[in-house]
Amino acid sequence: MILVTGAAGLIGSAVVRELNERGEADLLLVDHLGTSEKWKNLRSLRFIDYLEKDDFERRFLDQDHPLWKEIKGIVHLGACSSTIEMDASYLIENNFRFSKRLAERAEAQKIRMVYASSAATYGDGENGFVDDEASIEKLRPLNPYGYSKQIFDLYLKRRGFSGFAGIKYFNIFGPNESHKGPMISMVLRGYRQIRETGELRLFKSYHPDYGDGKQVRDFLYVKDAARMTIFLLLDAPGVSGLFNVGSGVASTWIDLGQAIFAALSMKPKIVFIDMPESLRPNYQYFTQAPIEKIRKAGYSQSITPLTEAITDYVQNYLSHGEIHA
């Protein structure tokens, strides 16, 4: 049995689908559905059981339950992933302490665990984006979410990372993200803007080295993120430490916008707007994931180019009423 936390989320549901496609259906899913539409992300997936997070914590997490003898792997993606959440105490409890308890259980039972760290731990990129455990103390996240992920990485580093692989996801987009509210990807946000107004609004640049719309990000299709995650769980169980999961390519916001327009067979119309002053101090102008480490670990599949990924997302999902995968 494989345990997947955060299983109804964007990456979580894609991971479960990837496991299903590899013939794995003996899965225990954990999440907190609440009043959102995340439950729709589970409808086409195959699994043995589903538990709400609170129920899982109460009945299994700190108990020597027979369940743990059945679990052969853990994909831990459950967390509050909002980069605008300012309640640091909540993030520490939800993202760090829960993860710590799950890691202690995995270590005690000798269960392989792959978990979501985040590219947010890199902060403004001053110290680079290299997934090197030796230098993570130098990183300075820009928000409480990034910090909650950073201290879990540091906790596992002190314990040697044995049996654990932490994934630093970059800008992930794709089907099953509509429940994320203000944290939806710019692909989905841009698609909605273009459908409603015929134009795409992007932030102006406030950095002399980057023109308007020339700020760059490493965008990765969620289907690729899921494949890379399951590779670390099932195909490379002997590797440990931190791994960047991104495309390895830095694309501008203009590149992204033009790809959305092209997928809609529309002429691009991009308007640049003022960035809210509250966002300017912590805005990232450049992110790019070096992915040599996961390549050296044996991941050899090609990564979907941005234009191809956006075309698939727009034409096969969003244009059909934002259907769930």
C-alpha cells in the first residue's frame, strides 16, 4: 500500500493518477476536503480508502497500528501551500510539525518517504537554485510558507535524509487546480482573463534588468511533476536528499501569455498593470531549476515544453469547461 497525503490537490491527484497508470491502486489517500471542490479531483481515481487529515492523525499517525506494516511508500504532499498566508504559527503546525510526526513514523517503520519541499525555500535566488543539501542553511525564504518548508528540510538534514527525498517543486500548473483560489497558476488565471476580456494582464517590472513581462519563471506541467515524483518513490528508492523538480528552462511571462493565446487561436493582446506595492519587496524576477541531480539519479524522460503543455491544458481541459482530470 502507498500512502498519499494532499491527494486531492493539484500535484497530489496527478500523482495518484500516475500511480494508477502504473498499475498501483492499493492506495490510502489523505486530505482535507472541506467545502472546496477538491473532491472532484478524486472522481476518476482508483484507491482503497480515503481519510480526512484529522481522522488520520487521530487514528493512525502516532499509533502502532497494523496499517503501518502494510505501507511500502509515502508521498507526503499535504500542506498549506499559500505563499500569501501570514499566520506563521499555523504554517509551522500544519506544514512542519505534521510532517515531522509523519517522518518519524516512516523512519521507525523503515518506509520510503518522498515529500514536498518547495522552490519557495530559495527566496530571491541570491544563493542560487541548486538542490544541494550542504548549502541549505544559507537559504532565506521570503514568506512564512517557504520558511515552514525550509525548517523541515533542515530537520531531515540533521537526521541524515536517509530514506527521504524532498522535492523542490517550481511553478506547477495543470488540470485540477481550480480549487486553489488566489493561488491558481497564471495559466489558469490568464485563460480566464482572456476568455472574459480578450486580453491578458501582466505586472510591470520594477527591476532595471527585466522589461515588462520579461520576468522569468521555471514553469512545469503537473503531469511531468507527477512522473518525476513517482520516479523518486518507486524507481530510485536508494537516493536521498533534495531534488529540484522543474523544467530546467526559464520562460518569460510573455512566453506564457503568447502560448495561451496561441492555444486559443487568438491574436495576443497583453496589457501591463502596476504591481501592488505589498508584493514588490518579495517579488521574484528570476527562477530556474537546475535538474541535473534528478537526471543523474536516473530520470531520463523528456519534459513537456511550455507551449505544448499549455496547449494540452487549454484545449483538452480548460476549453471544455475547466473539467477535472
